[in-house]
Amino acid sequence: MLHVENLVCRYGKIEAVSGISLDVGEGQIVALVGANGAGKSSTIQSIAGHVLGAEGRITLAGEDITALPPRERVRKGVAIAPEGRRLFRDLTVHENLSMGGFCRPREREAANLKRVLDLFPRLAERIHSRAENLSGGEQQMVTIGRAMMSEPRLLLIDELSLGLMPKNVDLCYEAILRLKREGLSILVVEQNTTKALQVADHAYVLSSGRLIWKGTAAEARDDPSVIQAYIGSSAH
């Protein structure tokens, strides 16, 4: 579904991502892990089109999307749940979710909304609440739900568990496992390596903008020292 080849991302003279390559297969969950500042968010923002890569190539289902702006990538099937949620705080849950479907025909909104509320029943109870009045876990559910309203083929989630209570982390991971079973491809950026490896098919480890390890999540689970050797205490 996704192929990233030799991606380089720079901010001025600073190179945040140094020639990394990764793949996400159809219906797979792939974890992109590493310590804070490793280049994970720059990578995922480049895939979404919010940060332009200085070099490299990105394809979605075989189609080159490297030069497309973010809105066109959304239309092609790329959606992102960004770090920090970034909801419209003065809008309701319903209004935030509706914003996620801006590029799809209005007549499909009701079906997409039902799918999101089936995924996160808690949001049905909070549908008319303003985003600023939600808990962190509820906000993350809205963020993922907003991305799902665009009918993605590839879902990017940046720091899924950051700042959430363990119960809400579990609920969000249960949701993405369900989406995987439905055939969605998912790339998850995480510092919570242990949790990510419980659900992922494959894992990539970044350090200082470079890819330093890749393999199956099962390999990493069977020998946690492999990951810990690269990112130390952040593996926990």
C-alpha cells in the first residue's frame, strides 16, 4: 500500500530524516518507533504531505504521490491523526468529525459517521460536546475518527498513546486492530514501543533520522533486547 524510498527531510540546514525507506502492506499495522527527536514525526508528516521531503519517493498503491499537496493525498486515500490531536476545540464532536469528510461526497457522511461511532461508542454519548471539554482519550478517539471520515486506504497515527491513561490507550489500539481486520493499512508512530509491538506486523526503528533496525514485530517481541539496545528506556 505504501512505499517510501530514500526519504530525506530537511528544516533549513538541519537534516531530520536521512534517506530512510519503509513499506506498509495492505491490511498491515506497521510501527515506527524510536526515542524523542528520532525523526518519526517528520517521516509521517512527509508521507501526509505537510512536510515536503527534500529527496526521495513516496508511492501509494503503486501511484507516485511525492509531489502531491496534502489535500490531494487525502483524496487518494491518505489520512493522518496528528500528534497532539489538533482538534477544533470550540467545535462539537460531530462538527470535528464532519470536517474530516470534507473531500468526500456529503451523501456518504452519515454512513462514515456511523462507522466511526461503531468504532468508538463513547463518542456517540459525547457527540454534541465541544472538543475542549473532552478527556484526552476522548480527544484521541475524535482525532482517529476524523481521519476515518475521509475513507482512507492508509491511516497514519502520530504518537497514539502520548498523554493517555492506559485504559484509553487500550481502547484506541483495539480500534486500530478492528480497522486492520477490515483491511485498512496503518502506520503508527510511537514512543510506547511495548504497546506498539503487541499489535504491529512489522517495525522500524529510527535514531537521529536514520533507520537503524527493521524486522517483524514478532522478532522484536521475542527478543526485546534488540529494540532496547537501540532506544534504551524508551522501549518501555
